[in-house]
Amino acid sequence: MKIAIIGSGAMGSLFGGLLAGVTDTCLYDVNEAHIEAINRNGLIMSQGDQKNIVKVRATTNPAEIGRMDAVIIFVKYPFTRKAMMDAMVSSIGPDTLVLTVQNGIGNVEIIKEFVPESQIVYGLSTLTSDMVGPGHIEMTTKKKVPTCIWPLNGEVTNKLRKLCDLMNEAGLNTEITKDVDRQIWQKLMVNASENTLCALLRQNVSSIIDTPASFEIAKQIIFEVADVAQAKGINISREEGLEHVIKVTRSVPEHVPSMAIDIKNKKPTEIACLNEAIAAEGKRLGVPTPMTETVARMIKAIESNYDKLVY
């Protein structure tokens, strides 16, 4: 099975590097320094004091990818449409599976602009990974955590089963499950509370939970996301949501979410598919989300004024 990773940053490189050990894999990214380093030295995958160097094909030219059996979209939300345009150049055909395990909600709707529902698989991963430098990632998840996927049209094909088998062989602990929407909204609770507050307060995830002032804000966001999920028919209680976020945080206590890195580097964030999207869904369903919306506005205010920041 031929698999392409479209967007080979920290998470894309993690998936691609692991999959390269079990099947024909190609990494695609627009970051020339990263791709050049991979082609020159291999992809360096570190975890603590362990280091593995993976030889994997990598390119910045979408025409060089070639037709794939599956592509995994791993760019951040603001770049999903451009990523799909690039993938359509050579890698996506009428039988290619398009898998997204990106953060937030709204990516599937963009992907549907390019391919029919029968080709789309969506889900999530709770793995974490950080960029150390060009061609080098640090795998930061310390425990075995799930990757959950489901076909958008509900039809589990042999090709999807094969993809799932390869992902499991690579160590990605993947399950095809109808429960994926519940899992996605649980992850939204983590992202909407911790990604945003880490970006605003310049702290890692455990600091958010361990500091009473920030924990109260995070808790309110988690409760609001749970309320919206329940209004959508997704059964997650406030208490379950809070317990889930704390459990995830304790598994990666030093993790600094990508939104914090984006703000630091003055890059576009994923706030539109996280807190903004949750608040919009809340309004549609008549569910108040004041803290979720306030934090979204704060992130947007910073993002809109990168050139005016005083420090």
C-alpha cells in the first residue's frame, strides 16, 4: 500500500516515519529545510534518550508524490484547502482514501470540496510530537494512546481495513470505530481549553491544570464544550470531559501545544476550527459558550496584531 503524508510537520512526520517502517511512504511538505534534511540525513525520531533514523522519501513538489492508495492530511486547519489542492496534483485518484486526523472541526467539509464522501475517512489521534529542528522530531507521548478512524459514508472497505492494519503494524494503535465523533469532541475539550490557554499564558499543559486561576478557566471551557456536544446528541458529561482532559494532561505533562508555538512564531493558529467553531455550533444549538468565545476572541486579537505586539 502506498501512503502519502500531506503536511509533514511534527505530527505528519511522526505518522510518516512510523509508517515508512511497514509500507511505501512519501512525506510532502512546503518546508524546504525540513524536507532537505530528511532526504540528506533521514528523518530523526527521538524519544527521551532513544533516537531512530528513518529513511523515507520526501518532497516539496506535489507532482513528485505520485498516485497513492491513501493520503493522510496533517496540515493545520488554515492550510487544509491548499493541502488538498496540492494532493490533487498527483497523489489522489478516484480510489484513493483521504484520511484526516487533524485537530478541530471543519476539515472534513473542506476535503469534501475535492473528493466524494466514499473516499473520506476522518478521526483523531492523541499522540503528541514536537519539532526539534529540520529533519528531527521528538515523540512526546509516554503512554500507548489510541488513533480512532471512521469512513464518512459509514462503509468499512477492505482497503480501509488494510490501512488500519498497517497503522497498527507501525505502532499507531488504530481502531475503526463508530464512536469517533465522541472521541473527537473529547479531544476538542483538550484543544479548546489547553491549546488556547497555553498560547495566552505561555505555559505547558500541566501548568494550566496545576494553577488554580487557569484551571478554573479551563474547566469552564470544558463544561461548555460538553454542553454543546450533548446538544448534538454526543453523550459526554461535564465530569467525564474534565476527567478526560486531566488524564491526557498527566500523560504529557511537559507538552507545549502547537497553538502556543504558532503564537510565539507569529503564525496562523487553528482557533477557527476549535473555539470559534465550538462557539458557532453553540449558537446554532442555543447553548451558551461565553468563556469559549472570549478565549477565541483573545487569540484572534493577538493573531490579528502580530505586527503590533510590544513584546
